[in-house]
Amino acid sequence: MASSVLRVFVVDDSSLYRKIICDAVSSIDGVRLSGFARDGREALEKIAVLQPDVVTLDVEMPEMNGIETLAIINERWPNIRVVMVSSTSEFSVKQTILAVEGCAFSFITKPENGDIARINRELATVFEAISAERGGYVATSVQPVRTVQTKTVEVTRTPLVCVIGISTGGPNALVRIIPTLPANLKVPVCIVQHMPAGFTKALADSLCGRSSVVVKEAIHGELLKPGCVYIAMGGKQMRLAPSTESPFGKIEITDDAPENFCKPSVDYLLRSCSLAFPGRVITIIMTGMGSDGTRGLQLVKRHGGTAIGQDEKSCTVYGMPGSAMRAGVIDVEVPLDEIVPTLLKYL
């Protein structure tokens, strides 16, 4: 696939959104629009003939909705990557989270405020990730991270907080590891999952229903507790600060600018952790496009923290952990199913 063009098929019952997405697909280098459909049934008929590499799939459609169509695509053509296209309605958000926890590759949200440029950017990023997964072109939108000497300090104290940084392929990976965390976990876990506003609460609720630990969307001013998992709010930044009321600190939610094009950003959270809890932070960098987390890990490691990376074979996209590995800030790299057992050894 290194030199081949991604063939993309668009499914949406709205003529307006169908045109917006088709136009966006046609404008992206290395991608070709192979066709479109107005509903799930028509889509399945055309996909059987056209055999595209990628399908963008509207969540809410009459007769056969996107979730039903996704299940059939995955059963018949498991090599096709599906990108869900979601509105911000409660139903669509919940269904989208279930889709990306399962077999959908990723999702984008519809340009309900006319932000067509955002759709172009997000689709380009997703297609870039799919090409990277298939051994295609290397991401050009991600700036290389300069390797620095971290001067690590020997860890003599157990961690107070665990931070997980994750992006593309994240919901599917998280649904495999968060439910395996023990209820008596000794530390709080803070997760930055690259996701827009409105979706992180649905992700937290879905994971909480499957887990022994409490999983929630982070709230400004909330005191951290062991055995709880806090997911950074989409569209905001999250940082940790010391607190006289809890040895694990407290959450601060801000509207600071994106970092690495991300809001929330792993680097932003890790920078605060390295200052608030020097030497007592354990970080897990997992599947995701780009390099978010590498610069923050350089600070964490400089203060004596520990870092676990997800291995390339089990990643949907090896961008984030690969960047951290190349920068020399990962202590141990393990497959997805060994992440929690490895974490527990450090606690």
C-alpha cells in the first residue's frame, strides 16, 4: 500500500452532508472518492462491487442505520476501515462511542456550524492514520520531536498518579484494559483521549458500566481518589495540581490553547504532573497518531517518573508510542493485554 491511493466510499442520507464529505475527500492528496450511497442498504450493494479501502458512515440513517451497516461491513469485509460520521445528538454520540469501542477505525463530527475546514483537516488526519497503519505514506503534519538527554533520577517512591495518553484506536484499546483494572487500585488514573467535546462523557459512561473501578469525565476542582479513572473533557485542557485536601492532588480544567493540535493534550497534562508530583508519575503511552506525550514524558522522566509504551504490533497506529520510544523516554514496551499487569508491578 506504500504508493497506492486510498479509495473512499461515502454514506450519508443527507444530500448536504454527503456533498460536504465527498468534496472534502476529493480535495485530499493521496485519496480518491470511489462512490457514495444514500443509506445502508444501497451502501452494501455498492461496496460489494467497488471494494473501497475506507467507508465514511453516517450514524443516523433511515431503514438501516450506521451501526447496523457497520456490523455487516465488518463481517463481510473486515479489511475495510470505517470512519463514523456523527452528529452531536445524545443518541448519535452514544452509538458512535459503541462503534469506535468495537470495529470502527475512528470518527468525525458533522460540521453543524458550517466549519467545513475542520472536516477537511480531520478527514485528512484519519486517512493519514489509515495509510500509516497499512504501511502507506508517512505523516507530514506531525513535527519531529527532538531527542534530549533526560538525566533520569532513580525512582525510590511508588507512583501517586497514572496518566494514560491515547488517540487513534483509543476507545477500542481502552475497552480492553480499563475493565481489567482492580477495584482496589492504589492510584487514580487520568486519561487523555483525543476526542471532541460531548464525546468523552459518553466514553466514560460506557467504560464505567464495564469496569470495577469508577470511570468518569473529569470535573474542575475534583479531588483525585485511588481506584477512580478520570477522562479529560473533550475540547478542554486538563492539568493536575497539589492539594492540601488530598495527597493525590486535584483536577483543573482550562480553556488553554491546543498543543500538538490537540485539546485535550497529553503533553499539557504531563507537564503539570511532572511539577506537581516529581518522581511519582507513571505514564502509559498508547496507540495514536502523532507525537503528543513525548515532550511531556521528557519532563516526567527528568524528575524520575516511569513510562510504559504499547508495542507496535498491538497498536492501531504506532505514532505516539513510537515517537516516545525514538526519544528514549519509554522504560518498557509491552503488548496491549500486558499493560495493566505491567502497571500493577510498579504500584
